[in-house]
Amino acid sequence: MKRKEKHDLWKKRMEAYEASGETIQEWVSKHDDITEYQFHYWRKKIKAEINSGPNNEVNHTWTSFDVPTFTTTSIEVRLDDLSVYIPENVSEEHLSRVLRVLRNG
């Protein structure tokens, strides 16, 4: 089968799947010559082609957000294979609760 024929076949298969309302597993199980691996490969390939087509304009929107600043000074508490990094400005009350949980956990 030529590349174009194979592509067209899989495009029709994807359309049939979409129209079926079935899950991927259900749809593939009814087609002995199709594996889930093939299905996912071709579905990704066809979607990528659709999304990068010449008539598909991408509209980028920028947004802004505040990024919290982190202190570089911290305390590291190790308990067996667990490490907890505690920032310098943590309250004693909060630190006490964390340590209590670690001891009782």
C-alpha cells in the first residue's frame, strides 16, 4: 500500500472511530488488523497534520503572573530517606507541626 493510500485509510478509520462513540479499546477490539499502538500513532500523526495545516492560524495570547520569590537560605531535615527543606522565614508554630507529623507518621 502506498503512503498516500495508507494515510487516507487511517484518516477514514479515525473518522469512523469518532463517529462510533466507543472508547479506543472498544473500537480497536472490533478490528483484528489494528492494534492500539497503531491507533495512537496514527491518531497523533493525523491530529498534528490538522493542527499544522495551511488554513489553521494559531492565535497566541500572552498572560502575566507573579512569580513568588524564594529564599536561598533553608534548613534541611532528613528522616530516613525523606528530606524536608524548610525556608528561613517559617514560623516556629508551623515547623513544630511539621516535626510532630514526621515523628508520629
